Amino acid sequence: MFSPPLTSYIVQAWLWDSAGTDASHALGVAADPCAGSAPATPPAPAAGVYTAAVADRYAAAPPWRAIGATRAAGWTLLEVAAGGGVGVHGVKAMGGGEVNLNSQNLNSKS
């Protein structure tokens, strides 16, 4: 028997950011947990580092765009929440549409 759909969640993870210039590290909800590093256009909300789109600030997707905080070497708290909200260092950066977790996998890629 299947469980009812998950309607509320918050996923948090600490990321060590070296502040490197060629980086792809993200926390997100993705349909394919084996997709490799942060994809160019993730299918659902993600937060992290994606220097191919944003070099000096943390980024959120889809599509990848700069969100608030400037990158620096050190630990960074990433968050993905129900409804598509993402945040960095505990500050909500954006909201989005609903995500059906019945067909998704929570994952992090680096």
C-alpha cells in the first residue's frame, strides 16, 4: 500500500564551498537521482553553486539564476522546501510551484 503524497517538507544540507571558479554543487528535487552533477536546467527547485550560469553568487533553479548571497570559501546552508522555496544561509531566496514527490527523488549532487 502506498503512503499518501508528501505535502510538506524542508530539506537542508551543508555544502563546503571552496569558492572555486568551475563548480557545480546543488541540493534539489530531481526526477533522476543518477543524472550526475547539477544539470543545466534541473526539472524542479534546486539551490547551490553553478558557475556555468552564475560565477560569484549562490544560485537557484530552474532556470539557474543568482540569489542574494555572494560566494565565499566556507560552509553554506542550502534549503529546498515544499512549494518550490529555496534558500541559502537560512534566508528564503525564491518560491515556486508545487512539486509532486510521488514521482521525484530528493538528492544532492556534487
